[in-house]
Amino acid sequence: MASLLWPCSLVFFLVSTATVSSALSLPIPSLRFQPGPWRYAHATFYGDESASETMGGACGYGNLFSSGYGIATAALSSTLFNDGFACGSCYQIRCRGSPHCYGSFPIITVTGTNLCPPNWAQPSDNGGWCNPPRRHFDLSKPAFMQIAYWRAGIVPVMYRRVPCVRKGGIRFLLQGNEYWLLAFVMNVGGEGDVGSMWVKGSNTDWMRMSRNWGASFQAFSRLGGQSLSFKITSYTTRKTIIATDVAPSTWYLGMTYEADVNFA
């Protein structure tokens, strides 16, 4: 049974997916994020085989194909979504305990990109699959079809948090206006999540950014004409990395800029 999704409430949408890479090699931090324990949950799906209905979402990633997440995505119940701090986190999922599970019990890896909101009109064991305190994954249909027969509608699963494997560095899509910078943070490896972020212009000190929603952070300052650096702290591990001079002084809104660092 497909869940009713909460569409992204941001007014600001992605207007360009052009990417500027600032480096080719990525330093790897010595302390790596480790997989967590296996836990029990359930999974449903939404949309069709094209996964077109999964685009956008409460994390603000926009077109999931152009932002690099593809069809291996899930909307998370509010218990897992954690007010948006779980955006970008990765999970291994396998079907278990249902005749609709595929016999080989394949494991898929998905990224949390959306919120599956509560449905208080339905009981949590019959339609309100994402009601707290349930841990639930509303997968894209192509992802669901990799672990179970789609006509099942809902299946019990086991899941665990795992490191996100990403190619390249952390990416920043810049939006806003002359007085307001809004940065969407994407392609985060390792922990996958972002707890806090700072920005520094070539003519400014570090400024702490506030979280707008999901994986977007904002700074109310005039930063045009300056090269931009970002400092990012993981929500899960509190590990911090610095992406220096990610955007050149000629940066402009609607562009995506790629750092030369990432979490491992």
C-alpha cells in the first residue's frame, strides 16, 4: 500500500544542476563511520516504476537523478526522519518474514530523501504505517521491487544504518538572493547527514548558518564577489570537515559547486 507523502514545503526549488568541481582527489579521514546494528521495521512503496513521484521531497534534493541519488531512495517515517537531520543518511534493507520476499533475500542500500508523515486517520497497524513510534521506509517502487513482490504492498524488513558511498566531494547548490545565501548540501559520504554548517567568504570570518529545512542551510549576509568556504559537522558523529574555496568569487545562484573533501 503506497503512503501519502508530504511534498517539500520549501518555496525555493533547484534551478540548475550544473556542477563545478574544485579538485580530483579526495583526502580520506582516518576514522570511518561504521555500520549500525540490524533492527526491525516495515517497508511500503510510492509512485510507479519510473520513480518520478519521488522527485523533490522534504530534504530539498530536487531532481534525484541529477543530484546523484537516483531510484535508491526512501521516505522515512518521522521517527527515523528526525526533523530532517536524517536527510542523506544511508540504510541497508532486506525483506524478512513474508511470503512476498524474494527467496534470495537481497539487500538494497537506500538514501533517506523524504518524509513519510503520520496518517492519524488510520491505525498504525492498518494504513498509518508511518505513525510514531513506527520505524518505516516508504521506498521508491523500483527499490521495493528489488526485495519483494510489489503487490504485497507492505512487507516486514530488517535494516541497519550504513556509511554512504559517494563519488567525489560534498556538493553545494547555492540559492537565495543578494542578502541571503541558501545552500543545499548533497552527496555527503560516510555519515551522510549534516548537523550544522558554517560559511566563510574570502573577506569575512566564519558565520554559523541556520538550518532552513531538511538538508538546506542559510546565512543572511552579502557574500557576492567572494570565494566561499564551508565547514560541515555531521549530526551523528560530530565529525567536522572544512571545504575550502568551494565556490570561486565568480559564483552565482543556481549553480552546484563540488568540494575536494568528503566524509569517508
